[in-house]
Amino acid sequence: MNKNYDIDNVDLKILALLTEDAKMPYTEVAKKVFVSGGTVHVRMRKMEEMGIVKGTTLRMDYSKMGYDITAFLGIYLEKSSLYDEVIKKLNTIPEIVKIHYTTGNYNIFVKMHCRDTRHLKDVLHDKIQKVEGIERTETIISLEESLNRHIQFMDK
């Protein structure tokens, strides 16, 4: 695979359509982009090989699954050198869905989903705060997600 594959407007149009609806068949994408279905397939495979596209995911409404609390957690480490060990342990906590290594006030910023405030307390107390290397945490509860989107590189 050519590592220097150039992304062009056709690739950007394909990505724009699929970020809006990842289940859209390649044949439908092809019609909207005015290329063949095979072209869409080949270009997607190339972008996957380049690491631009990393599979597809479902967007879920966690509250409809009984997870009514979305919380963000700022984590302070005892030492930055403990980052790798802390991350390994945080990865084992199923309620955690995103982990970012950050600058600023926190060393790590986490997004997590819990059923209710009791579940959140239990996860914080029984799982997260028992991880060696975590000095302390700050929890922010989301009241509403107003935007969740991908970057749009161009109009469709």
C-alpha cells in the first residue's frame, strides 16, 4: 500500500456521507459521489490501511439502556510517570468509554456512563479511586449533550 496516498475531494465526499450514516451501502454512496461502487470500496480500503478510517461504531443513547448519568472525570496522578500503569487499570473499568492524556489541570480526562448517582459513587469509590497512582479526582456530571459530530471537511 502506498503510504503517500493523497486524499482528494472524492475521498472527502465519501467520508462526509459515511460519517453521517455509516450504514449507507457503498452503492448508494457511489451514486451520490458519481463513481462506481468498486471505487468507493477501494478508496475505503485504502483509507483503512492508512489508518484514517478505523472501523465503524454505533452511536447509542445510553439513557435508553438505563445509563442515565454521563460524567467526566479529571484525574490527577501522583506522578506523570505512572500514566501507562494507570491507563492499563482504567481500561478494565467498563463504565469508562474515553480516556484522554491532557495538559492543564488534569493529567487524564475520562468520559464514563453510569446508571445513576449511586452507581457513579460506587465506580468512583470502589474502582477508580483504588487505582494506584491516582492522587485525586474531580467529577463533572453532564446535564445534556448538545452536540456530537465528526469534523466536516467539505459539503456533500
